Amino acid sequence: MLQAIKRICGDPLGLVGLFLVALMVLSAVLASVIAPYDPIALNIIDRLQGPSFKHLLGTDQLGRDLFSRVLFGGQVALKIALISISIALCIGVVLGMIAGFGPRWLDNIIMLLFDTIRSFPTVMFALATVALVGPSLSTVVVIIVITSIPTYGRVVRTQTLSIKSNEYIQAELAMGASTFRILSMHLLPNVVGPLFILASMDIPTVIALEAGLSFLGMGVKPPTPSWGSILNDGYNLIRNTPWPIIAGSIPLVLVTLGFTFLGESLRDLIDPKLRKSL
Amino acid sequence: MLIYCIKRIGLGILIVMLAVTLLFFMIHLVPGDPARILLGPRATPELIASMSQQLGLDKPLPIQILMFFANLFRGDMGMDVITNRPVADIVFGQLPYTLSLILTAIIGAALIGIPLGCYSAINRNSLADRVTGILSVACITAPAFVVALYSLLIFAVYLKWFPAVGAGEKGDFGDQVAHLVLPAFAIGLSWVGYLSRLVRASMLEVMGENHIRTARAYGLPERLVVFRYALKLAVLPTVTVIGVGMGFLLSAAVFTEIVFARPGLGKLIFDSISTRNYPVVMGSVLVSTILFVISTTISDLINAWLDPRIRASL
Amino acid sequence: MKKTDQKNATLELSRRRFIQASGALGVAAATGGMSQVVFADGKKILKVRAYGDLRSLDPAFSQGVIDEEIQSSIYSKLIQYKPGREWGYQLDAAESIEQATPTTIKFKLKEGIMFTGGHGEMTAEDVKYSFERIIAEATESTNKPDWGTLKEVTVDSKYEGTIVFDEAYPPAWNIALPYIVGNIVSKSAWEKAGGKVDTTTPSVSGPYMHKAWEPKQRTVLARNPDWHGGSAEFDEIHILPIDDESTAQIAFEAGDLDYTRVPLGSVSNLKASPPENSTLEEYPSLFYVWVGMNVENEQLSNENLRKAIQHAIDVPSIMQASYFGAAQPSTGIIAPGLVGHREKSLVAPEMNIAKAKEYLAAAGMEGGVTVTLDVLNKAANVTTAQVIQATCAQVGINVEVNLHESGAFWSLGDSSAGERYKDIQLILNRFSMAPDPSYATAWFVTEQKGIWNWERYSDAEFDKLEAAAKAESDNTKRAAMYEKMQDLMEESGAYRFITHEATPVIYNNGVKPAFRPDGLPLFRYFASA
């Protein structure tokens, strides 16, 4: 672990990534301490102001401090990303293992399901879901979970298949080792790394998806300060002031940079093939 | 290879049917009475009932979906009750706009993204690599609607280089292309970033592999090694991603079609779901999943052709 | 307020003149994309925005304003709305028309009005056919209610006829004759087409003809060479469906449109720095926005709670935050300029914390209460909901906002679609409106409970007044009745009136536009400047 951090520090982009991710996590966790204003307190007299010392990123149409909303929005983004990705990961791992290790027909069914889910355009699926249960934070989570399970599931299945065909695993199986033992002892340690990287690189995508849903009016409930809702407000206010869109874009870009570079750096680190060659 | 093709196509058809059936049940669970929405506020209950009947909504759901497939088998996608036109006409009327948008976006993104990725991989850890890295990653999550809005403001309003809305005059190719540039840019930008990162990563991986190192050891020119061997292999994952990407682009198309007031399949789906225009929803969903399945199938076939190991796995 | 508006308008006007004059002195190219007089391929083309796509060219199945903007350009009516700032009508196909008795209207057609497609001259028979098919059960027209108590049209001679009502129906002059159901179609053409047309039309008689419809892209109208009124102004009118208002404004600024409505949020900026060679005008609007409360809901059946909420909503703040100061608080559901508009509401638009708290205490809820507010997911609504949330919180009413996409929202109060209508507490709602007060009050009668009356408001006096006011031809008496009805609504505590919004429009100075008093365009009267 320590070595890992040391290695990341050796890679400038990885270091930047680590820094940005840490910055995001810290500012989200400490939002209530850092934020100069209540993110949902209205101050209509001061609405649509540009940046100033009083309001670092200006104010929105309700006079709410955008800097504070961005900070609290980080909490929302992190919450959505962590919850939905971890649920999707768990389900994806289980289904992927079943597909890889189970009987052929089960594998086929699961793969068919994965492909079916993948074949819906996300927005269409989101629209139907939102119409069904109404827009809210948990709806966003459900949409993300369902649409990202196939990605993880496929990775795990491929790994499982390749491990299953390994000679030593076949030998262990012949000696009567339980499937559970093989999966937990041999498979899990092997997939955790790639999955972790995949997940960390997925976080920005998830956050961007939330922004898109908010734009279509299908995101979190007001007055929850999410980056997507800040962007959406900004879209509607663009002819009055550019600041809400800028305020909404900055964290999105920074977080994307952070998680992507960190993820790539981790991949270079974990993927032995790559490390050996360079 | 032939058996693989047949299997893959059969699977595709199965996926389409499953997807359409799932969505059918989903939208019918959704609150909102299509007959009422279609008829507007002044409709009487009798009118609504008669419209429901026209829409076939008075029948149980399984019957409705079976009827849908039965009609489809005869080449009939149903009628849109509002405009009294065949759904097929409506959907295929909108399809070219979205197809041209998506293809322009993806080809444009590939033309810029792949060379960028190569360059970054060859000049790994150079300043240029870092800068393109930061720029392309920053592009990845740029929400399509924000890019769309800003490109409109900059290129259509201030610079007046491109027209703002619509899809151009029918029959005027130049005009249609001019109308395509900004929307394609809006949904393609994130793919430039995505593809360049992907190509960079897979290039680095490939260049570490034995035969490339062997090629190098034989003293083949670096240029030849990169373009002849490494790039060819590195493009493999890119092909897969582009195949899957069609689905994402279709989603992104919804945003750009709204912001650019462009006709297209994405907007048709969005509008018809919000108005609960079920025949049009079913028709457009059918076509869009077929589109997606075709593109993934093609990319799978290309992959199988390039890499025989994949053929064995199905 | 009005005065300064006028002053601004004249100032703007003189400046416009100046720009025009200087433009004429300079070279035409200097004006850029904005002001090109609408020529393309040597054709004079007017490009305008509509907020949705064409749905039907048949007046019986017209889906409202969008279809009507097209239909009113291609069909003739006995009378048309008069462009301007005050509601009125002018003759079109009719040479003369008058209210003969309270239940009959006599008309005489102009001679020589020709239908295109070889369908001959317009006669009283066509008028009879056009109006009676709307009310015939077999037609299944959704626009039937617009004709009210219409019984029949009798043909008195080739050009003369009498419109006969069962009971007096004064709204006919406001929302029937000059509106959707007033369009006159060719009997022979319609019968040949099977009694119904969809997105193409076999025959027209207005200044323009329907030339093409490219779905989701545009409707093209072309000049009708046989029009009885002379030669129409433009060779073609292109009507572009653009639902997003910001996009429409951008399209205008990029030179893709000659006229569009702009977002309220842009008004102050456009006033401060108008795009070159264009004019911004502000019109009032007839829409009405209100917060309704479901009187049958367990919690909100408490009248004191409803009144506390009325006083806890600060309408001026909503005007600032959601409508950017470009709209005014409303006094009810009937807009200024229409019969029955109230000068003042009973509850002042400003919030009154003391009164709200008083009512809350009377409701036995001093400790605080939580209610839900259902909202359609459009930007202005979401902002309004958040203002309501914030001001209600100040008196101890916790408002939970539920967003809905349009399909789900518009079926919320529908009692034939499940049990959801029972759970509604507060709803932020917005209805469109035609220029007759009866159009506004019709939705709040007992009979509409579970259809459009989502508040489930029911008052025998209101119902009686609603029926009587529709048939009242004395405008003073009529006004008093509609004012009383709005009083009743407000007194029930089930309604908090918000605004009628506003209609800011912008057009290129190469165009001389024509608007109804609510800012909706009358394309048939658009001319080039």
C-alpha cells in the first residue's frame, strides 16, 4: 500500500490525480465546515451576481452562493458515485462469476441480459424509469446501477473463464476444492485490481450522467445542490450570466481529471505486463 | 467464421426482441394515459375511450406485445394516431438525421482521437503527452448540452461560421453538412478524449508485448513498428468501443437534438415517451436497438476476424 | 410602469429608425446576418419559430395554438382577431356579421372567395358544413366545447346564413368565430377526403397554402395565388418547431429566424443591448399559474392550513427569481384585458408571516407541518417551487418538492388513472387560455373533479355562476360574475394565484409583425417593413 502511494507519487500525472481526488473527497466531507453559506438559503436580492470576495463563484437565480453549492454538490456526487458503483460492482461480480463458472446455459442467459441492457440508449431507459418512479437521488442511483452492471459483469466473467481454464485450478477442482474456495481464493484477488481501476475511471462518467439527467429534469430533487442541477440552472441562465455553468463545469472537469489520472496510474502499477516492459 | 456469424446474428435478433418487450412492459407501467395526453384537455371520456380502443390499449399487455410482433412480422410497424401516418414513415424519416450525426461525430472523433493517442503513446511522458492527456481527459465528461450551447453561442451567434438550428435544406448537401458540424462537434468532443486515451493505453500495452519487442530487436524502423504492428493491434479495443459507443451516442443525440432543434431519432424517442405515444415509442425503440445491435455485431465480427481467439468463445 | 414602458418603446423606435437610416446610407453587407431582408433564391421568405410541431391541418382535430398558427394562415374565417394591443376582431370572409338575437348570429359572405384545388367558391353551405361537423358526435372533435351551445347553421341564401345557438353563447365572438373552430373548410374537398384530413389539406382559401411538412424540422407555407384578399406578402413562410426558448433566441441571433418569442430571463439583457437591427416587444400573456391545494386530502382538508399556505407564499420573490422581473403577480385566473379580470386579489401577493402563523395556529399546527408540492420539471417551475419551499419554511411549513416529467405530471389528478389523485397535496400548475373568461373557469367546476379540477374544489355557488356567466351577454354583469367566482376560489383557500407570465417577442426590422394582444403571432398579417 505504502509502496503503491510512493509509486504514484513518482508519476506526475498520478500525483495530480491523487491530489485532485483527495481535494474532492476532503472538500465534500468538510463541506459544512468550509462552505461560507448555507447552500439552500435564498437571498433573492443578491441573485445572479458574478464572482466577488463575498461569493467566490457568484450566485444563482435564487441568490444562493454557488461556491457553497459546488462544495455540497461534491457530497451528492460522491454519494451517488460511491453508492451506485459499489452496488453495481457487487451485483456485477456475482453475476460475472456465475456466468463464468456456472453451466453454459446460465452463462448464455446472463450474457443475453447484459447485452439487452446495453442495447437500450441510456436516456431512454432513464426516461422510462423516471416516469415510473419520479426523479430523485435514488432513481439516479438505480439507473446507474442497472446500466453499469453489464460492464463489470463482463470483466469478471472473462477473468473467471480464463482462470477456470488454468491448469492448477483444474487440478484443484479435481482434488475436490469447492467452487466457493476457488472463486474467493483465486478469482477475487485477481479481479479486484482491474475492477477497482475500472470503477475509479467510471466515477466521472457517473457524475456526468447525473448532470445529463438533471438537464432533462430527471435528476435529484430540489433544492439538493448537485453539480448537474447547477449546470442545468446555468443552461437556463446563460444569457444572463455565464457563472453558474462555469461553477458547475469546474468541479466536473477537475474530478474527471483526478479519477482518470489516478486510475491510469494505478493501472500502470497493478498491470504487471505493462510495468515489466517499461 | 460462418457459424460464428450466424450465431452472432441470431443472438442480435433475440436481444432486440427482449429489449423491446422489456421496454414495452416498462412504459405501460408508467403513469399517464396516452389517449388523454394525445387528445388534449378538452377531450370527453367517450373520446378517450374510443382513442384507447384505436390504440389497442383496451387489450391485455401480453396480447398487445404479441400483436406488435405479429404486425412487425408482416412489415407493419403500426400507425401514429395523432398524425395518421405509418410509424415506419415517421421513424425512417428521422433516422437519417441521427445516423448522419452519429457517424460524423464518431468518424471525426476517430480521425482526431486515434492519431492523438498514438502520438501520446510514442512520446510517452513528454510535455506534449501530458498536455494532450489533460485536455483529452477534460473533454471526456464535458456534458453534451454544455458543449452544444457554447458552440452555438461562439460559432453560430458571434462568429456566424455555421447555422444555428435545424438540419438544412433538403437536397442541398453543402447546407446539410454545414448544419451537421456543430451538433457533431458537441457529441463527438468527449469521444476525441476517450479514444485518444484508449489508443494511448492499448498502444503502450501492445508495444510491451513480445513480438513488438522482437520487431524492434530486429532493428525494424520505429515508424514501421508503430504503424505496421502496434497500431493495428491497438485499434482492436477501439473498434469494440466504437460499436458500443453507438448506444451512448444515441443518448447524447437526444441532448444535441434538443439544443440544436434538429430532427432525429433521439428527440423522437424523447418526445414520444413524454407524450406516451406508444406506437411511435415502440417503433423508434425497435429501430434504435436494431441500430445498436448491428453496430455491436459488426464490431464483434471485425474483432473475430482480426483475432481468431474470440471466435471460439461464443 | 406602463408609462415608462411606452417611453422606452418610443425611444427604441427612434433609435431603430436611426439605425435603419444609417444602414441605408452604408453598405448592406455591414449589417451582417441579422437584417438581411428575407430573400433567398430570389424568394421572399419569412422564417418564424413555433414551440411545437404540426399535428393536424383539420380544424376539428387542431391541438391548439401551434396548429392554429398554421391553420389561420391557410383557411379563412368569418372574422379574424385584430392585431394590436386590445382584443377585437375584423372581417375576413364575412362581408357583414351581427348578433341578430341573443341566440342567433347572422352573416353574409363576401362574393368570389375561391377554394384552391378546383373546389369552387365559398358559400354559406361551406360555413354550415365547417361549423356543424365540429359539433357532430360522429366527428369526435376534441374542439367541440369551443362551440358551446351551437345548435346549427341555417343557409339563408348562397352567401347568407344564420348561426343558431340553443342558449345565448357570447364567447362565440371571442373563442369560436375568430379561433380554431371558426376556420372554414371546403365542403366538397372534405367530403371527397372522407370527412377528415390530417397533415395535408386538399383545399384552402387563405393568403397562404400548405406546401410541405418536414416533421420536426419545418412547415412550409407558400403564397396562395387565388386568395381573395389580393397577394400575400411573402412567397413562403417557414415555421420551425423549436421547443427550447433559449435555442430559439440563439437561432434568431444567428439569423436563422425573423421572429421568435424569447425567454423572460433574456428580456433585461436584450433591452440593454438589443441585437443589431431588431426590435423587442413585451406583450402580456393569458396563461395562468397558480398553486392549487387538494381540499379532499386528509391534511389539506383543514381550511386554516390552506390559508396559512396562501399567506406563506411570496409572489413578488417568485416574480424576481423565476420570471426575472419580467412578469407581474396575478389577481386570479383571468388576465388583464379580458372581461372578469379582478383589479386586486383578496390575499395580497406579498407573504404575510404573521397571518400565516396565525392560520397555522388556528389549524392546530404551530409545531410545524410537512406538505408535498408536485411540480412539472421545467426550469421556471422548479425555481418557483424552491422559492415556495423557502418562504413556507419561515412559518414552519416544510414543503417537499416532487418533480414529474410531463406525461406523469399531466395525469396526476386524473381519477381514472389510479389512486394518485388522492395523494396530491399542493400542485404548481399552469394552464393555457383563450381570450374568453369562460375558458378559464370551466376547469374548476364540480363536474371537472378528477379531470382537470385537481384541487377537487366544489362549490354550488361557483358552479351556478359558471353556467350563468357563459350565457350572459351584458359585459358588466358578466364581469361581476367572473370576479365573484375568483373571489370564491380564493376564499376557499385552495388557490394561491401566481402570475399570467408575459410574452416577450423579438423580430428583425425587415419584418412588420402582427400580434394578438397576448403576443401570439398572426402570420397572415405579417408584412415586410
